[in-house]
Amino acid sequence: MTSRASDQSPPSGGPKRRAGPRTPAVVFDTETTGFPNNGAGFRARIVEVGAVVMTADGRVVSPISFLVRQPEPHLRSWQAQRAMRTHGIAVEQILREGLDPRRAAPRLALWIQRVQERFGVREARAYNQGFDFWFLEQDPWRLFERTGLTKGEDIQVTARRGMSVARGPRLSAAVAFAQAAGGELGWSARAHRAAEDARMAACVALHFE
């Protein structure tokens, strides 16, 4: 299930932008069934992946997203319920539309190969990279091994520096701060879905950089 959207230009207003070209990057987001290493014998899994490209000239382009099928008992387990309520993706939709993880992983890697060739992408970024990259480094994804991407700066760190706060803000707080400063980020009702959150994370990075 690929999400189509128009290219997003850098938001207006806010801090001074970086001079000259930036390093092109893929910005990822994942929706999952829980946190990494949450114990109790439960291993959380990805149920949706989203990504966008942040180009050297400051555009957000080429969105992709798809659901990832997981076993129904896992999706309905009590350990998964908090995360499932947060992103709001129905179990039935995941089972109906989700790709098998071993098909989804090479599909994502192929998309990355194409945007590497087209946009010169070499970096991977995310908002709270410790979360998303933990999942994307697991089998069968093996993101960095498959693609040769390197890790750029965590966008949450970028936002924390731009907002001058002591702790990493939530993505929604960073978006609200940027909007209050005049940034036109267009926060969507589809927040907590992977494609929209990846797009918002990229726009936050553009705003603060």
C-alpha cells in the first residue's frame, strides 16, 4: 500500500535555514506492536513502515508506506494492545492488506536503492532513531546491511536543539513549536501512521536546520 503525496517544500518561518546543499536522507517511521525489548517474553514487531526522501535542495519527496502482516495471536495479545490503540491500525486491516515481512523487507530495500540512484541518498534518519532503527536492524529487515545507508543525526536531537529544551520532545510538540514559529507543516489527522509521521519528521528537520 503505497502512499502518494505531492512534494513538500521547506516550511516557512522559524530559525535560519542551513546555507547550501544538505545531505540527502531517507526519513523512516515505523508503527509496531510495542517497544524494543519490553520483556515478559514478548518481542514487538513492525506492522507498518513509512519513509520519505529529504533532498539536497530541501524537498520531501517519494513517499512509500505499506502494512506488514504479523500473526493474529501476536496482534491480539495483551502486550500489543497499548501500541495498537496508539496507531489505531485495525488487526483485520493488517491481516488483509499487510505484506509478509520477508516480502516487505526486500521491497523496502529496492525502493531505497532507487532513491539512492535518483537522489544520491546516503543517510538514514528518523525521529527517535533508537526506536525505529532497532526494529529496522532486525531480521528480515537488516536495513543498514542491505542498503549501505549510514545513520544521520536523530531528528529528535535536531528538534531538541532548535527548541532549546533539555529532553527530546515528542514529534507532535516539535510540530506545534514549528507551526507557532510560522512553519506550514500541515499536521494531518493521520498522525501515528508511518507515512505521515515520516513526512512530519522530515519537515521538522527542514524547519530546524
